[in-house]
Amino acid sequence: MKEPDLKIKPIKNGTVIDHITANKSLYVLNILGLPSEEAKDLTVAMNVSSHEMGRKDILKIENRELNTHEVDQIALIAPDATINIVRDYGIVQKEKVQLNKELTGIIKCTNPKCISNEQFEPIQSKFTVINKSPAELRCKYCERIIKSKDIDLQFQN
């Protein structure tokens, strides 16, 4: 007997984020401020089988396209993710996320004494990417190294 395929309703317009590192889609939802009142159709598939990755997560977001700031944050959490822009049920653009060499104002430094964390100094955080996968960053101000496992909860909104 043939095993049934998983059927997920296609979206007419919006974004599909595929190849998210398994069990990281909830972090991606947090980055995107989802779920929300505006996002009526949102599909989350977690820990699904993948030929390329073994296991992966997928997000489908109706009527929403991502900005570069959001894509930069997703690249830190899911370096193998692909962003698919859908219009009239067809993929019109497909891009793999890319981690820039320098990140500004995306995450907080884990050093509480770093100048970028001071309340009275309006300085955005700046990091140099030392390693892309797993992500490893160096703060431009205090030179603290932040590893991938410490990035998840440090996003600035």
C-alpha cells in the first residue's frame, strides 16, 4: 500500500521559506513577528523529511514579502534556507539566504558592558562574521565572540 503524500494548500501570493534548519521555524516566526492579526494564512511544517538536509522546517506566508533586515536575521538562524516569492501561485523569485560579512543592528551583543548595549549611547551593534555555518560573530566594539547557539534569543526588533 502506497504511503499518502503530505498535502499543503498552495499560496496565491506571498513567501515560502524552505530548507529552514529543523526545529528553527519558531525562531523565524519570532523574527517576522508572526503569528499576527494581519497574517491570515500561515502554514508551518516542522521537522519534515528532506533528501538534502535529513530534516527541515518550511513556512508559507500568504500576502507577505520579507525585507532585507528579516532575511539577514533568518540567515543567522537557518543558513541553508531559501526564500521563494510567490505570485499567482507561481514562484517568481527563488534565492538562498546569504550571510553578509558585516551585520549592523541585527543582534545584541551578549556582553552587557558593551557600548552597543548602553542605554544612553545610541550606537547600533556591529558584528563581523568569522564563520558562516555554524554562525560565529565578533563584536566590532568589545570583540566578544558570539556563537550560533547564543544568537537565537539576541535579536533586536
